[in-house]
Amino acid sequence: MRKFKSNFISIAGVVAVFAALVIALLGQNSWKVQNQTVRLVSLIGEEEAASFTAAATENAQEEPDCLYVWQSEDGNSVLLHEQMPQILTDMKVDYLEVDADTQEVPELEAFDTLVLGVATFDDLYWLEDLRTWVSDGGKLLLALVPEYSPAALWLYQVAGVQSMGAEYYETPGVRFVDDTMLYGEKTDYYLAESFESSYVVTLEADCTVHLVTCDEAETPLLWERTLGKGKAVVVNLGIYDKAYRGFYSSAYSYLDDTSIWPVINASVWYLDDFPSPVPGGESSYIERDYNMDISTFYTQVWWEDIRSLTEEYGIRYTGLVIEEYSDQIEGPFSTNTGTSRFQYFGNMLLSSGGEIGLHGYNHMPLVLDDSIYTKEYDSYKAWASYDDMKAGIAELVSFCESLYPTETFSVYVPPSNILSAEGREMLSSEFGNIRAIASIYLADGEDGDGLEYEQEFEVAADGIVETPRVISGYLMGEYTELAALSELNFHYISSHFQHPDDVMDEDRGAELGWETMFSNLTDYVDWLYTAAPELRRLTGSEVAGAVQRFYYLDVERVQREDGLEISLENFYDEAWLMLRFNAWEPGEVTGGELTQLTGNLYLLKATAASVFVEKRVSE
């Protein structure tokens, strides 16, 4: 009897545990079906966003206090001009732009700040009074490395240069010599392609140097000098690529006693082609290292490694669905019935706080003209018609709704970052739930082939939020490192995308093996959250909401004897801003929370439209 009772209790215990597991699983699945993921940052409604746009237009300042001068007939000045207006715009600087080659430059006395993107000074008679203007309180940013001339040497002397070489110097990379920019524990960052772009200079003792070349010469690349009541800041880098905007925005922030500009405050991670059908067969590199087929590797190795970053760092992925891999470009489009892997991966992603976005019915970009592919993408086909493009996206949306019925699919990522004007218009006019497009921030290639849909962080005229991805993959070379560093100091954002099939592509590092590739990614993640632990971990729609708040915000400030008064136009529910305190230390804050990022650089979370930062009184 006892033996029977003992066995019964043992069996009953097993049954009870099994039942509990079943209930837990059912509960988990029920949670996935019945509860939509709560988003940390909501998208601003279209009507309210329109009111913000109208208010910004109405409140546009008619008399800007910053003058930006460039030269349309100089190649380097043109290159800088491709970046500087956007930098000033994103920093919410009201400025007047003047082309010195075609326009008359106004009197400097009408402006507080002068940004010079000028290469030749000999004919610029208006510079004669520049030293006096700076001494009287003017703020001068020399953003362009000029052609050598007596006039250029004279101008550099205003900025504290004792002597200057007549030839350009090859800059191998940059080295941080203080902590006034976010750069992590690493201090040297090398250029992917160095060239003669800087001058060898000797500076006066009263100059403060922030950046030098990462070699024995340690040539100053970024410095500031106070002259009388004013200040001059010099960028001696001579590289005017979009990936270096953060160095120029930081240079601008050294000009005033206090500088303030809106930021996005986000780290966002995209998984392109995920969930999607898993390619069949084998990969030579996966077989070499793991003795697995592709499907097993994706499930047991790749996804488990990628998911481990969620557990360790709080990353919340945005997966972009491809319904099937085919070259079909004419409807009708059949629904993929092999949904088990979509449900498995998608629900795991959602349960960890992630998001599902749209990538494509297949991997054919939304293009109607075959000629766009003739150069590099001859494996792609143009869609047969506008209606076929629309039907393909409609089928994808229907497919996702059937798998994840509680989710809203508001983020679209164009395959290969290619999106035609017709495709872009179709998404906007036919699919109202698509609120954000996440393509590319830095277009590949030097020839400007125009295939990639390159973006800024902004809200388009049709209300769609442009949320570009900045870096990608697992190689993390010099260019990628500097681009990530730059955007961390400019928009306070990291935006990265990867593909499961990167591990099979030699151009994306497959020959290195997944272990090395994943190690590279982990190193970047660790660097990022060491350099900027305050970064919010957001999904695709959340970062779109953050970009809306950043884009619509306008900042007014008044410097008082006891601190800084900040007024925020178009404030929604919260705002994030960077502040640099060049002349005094901050104390108590009203209407927000202030966090020191590094040195004199701070992050402000504004919780009200009016914020006041007190000066700290020295004891």
C-alpha cells in the first residue's frame, strides 16, 4: 500500500509540474495574443504633429544671430556646405547663409556668431574688422581648412596660431586629449582613408586643445581660444563627410558660455530579413565551423547569440519581415503557409519587448523602372505596376496581421535600402499605418549612384518620420567607428542593422566566422553602453516618436546671472537636449533632470516647457 501510495504521489507530482508548465505556456501564448506590447515612446498623432509644423513656420525667426559664409566656386567649401546647414538646422541655430562668391556679406556687427566655410580670404575685405569683432564678444568658428595664404595665416593668428606650415599634413586619425566629447575608453580613432587635409600648427599657450592627430606629431585638430570678450574655435580636420558631423557640431558647442541643442537619445537595433523563410541547404562557413545546416544554425546559434544581448544589455530588436524569397513582381500574391518559424522567432522577439516591422513581400525594392538596377543590382526586378507594388505590401501586411494580431506595423525598411519616388508615395498614400521609414543615413559609394534612399532625422512633408540607420553589420571598421562616434555626439543616437545571412556573405565578413563576427558586434555594444550608458533602448516606432519630438522642438534660452533659462516651443511630453557648460558649472534644475555625460557635457531630460538651470555657487 505504501509503495503504491509513493508511486502515486511521484506520478501526481510529475503531472502537476507538467500541468503547471502547460498553464504557463498557455498563459504566455495568451499574453502574446491578447496584449499589445507597451511602447516606451509613442508616436505623436498626425493632427498634433501638423499643429507643431504650423507653429514652427509661424515662429520662424526673421533676424538670425548666426552668419554662415561659404564659397560656391571652391570644391572643399561646397563639400562642407553639404553638411554645415544640416548641422546648424538640427542644432536649432537660426542662421543666415551667404555665398561670398555671389553675394555681398553683411556687416558682422549684426551677428553674434560667424561660421566660416571659406577657402580663400584675399578678396574678402570684410574680414579686416574680424579681430575687433571677436574681441568685442563675437564667436568665430573656422570650420574649413583654407588654402594657404598670408590672409589665411592672419586669420589663424586670431585663433591662436603662432606658426603654420604651408603644406597640408596627412591626418592618420584623431586622438582625444580631454573628456569634453563622448568617446568611450578608446582614445584613438583611425581614418579609413587618410590624406593630406590638415595644417601643422603651433599654438599660443592660451589655446585649449580638444583633439589631435593620433601619431607622434599630435597636430592640433580642434581647439578654442578666448580673445577679449569673444572666442574662436578651429576645426583643422579638413574632412567634410557626413560621417564626421559630430566633430563640427561639437566645435560649434564650444563657442558660447552655454550651448544647448535637442537630441534623440536612442539606441535602436534592426534585424533585416527577420523573421523570414530560412534558406535551405548548407553554407561552407557554417559547415566549416559548426557542422550544421543553415536552418539549424539560425535557430541554435545565431538567434541565441543575438538574443543574449537582450538579456545582457537590454537591447530590444525591431525585426523586419520578408514573407517569402521570390522574384515575383506581378499579382496575385499567394500567402506563405509555412508560418511556424515566423511565429517562433516573432513571438520570442515580441516577448522580449521588441517590435515587428515591414520589409517586403519579397526582397524586390519598390521600383518600377528596371534601368535603376543595371549597374549593381541586376538580380532584382522592377515591379510590373504601381498596383502590383501596392498588392505586394498589402499581402505582407495581411500576413503579419494574421501572425501577430495585436501588433501595429508602423515601420517600413526598404530592401537593400532602395526606394523609388513612386514607391515612397505609394507607402504614404495607401498605407496609413506606416508612420516611419528606416533606410540609410550614409549612402555607400563615392560616385553618388543614387540607388540608396538616404535620409536625415526628420519628419517629411507627408508626415512620415525619416529614421535612418547609421551603421550595419559585424565588421566595424574605421569608418563605422567614426560614424558611430560622430552621431553619438551629434544626435545622441546609435542606429544599427544586421542580417541573419551576413554570416554567409564574404563581403560582410563570413570568412572570419560567426564567432569573430559576433565578437565584433559585442565589442561595439559594450563600447556604446560604456560611452553612453544613459542611451534609451528603443524600437523602430519608438525611435520614430523620439525623432518627432526632436524635430519639432524649438529652443530659446536666456542667460541670467544666476543660471540658464530655457523655453521649449512645441514641447510634447518630454524632450532630450545636450548642454555644454563652458563657463560655469550647473546646480539645481527646475522642470527637468540633468545628467553629466562627460566633462562639461550634460544630458537634459526636460519634463516641462520651461526649464531653469541654476549656476552652482562655489563654496
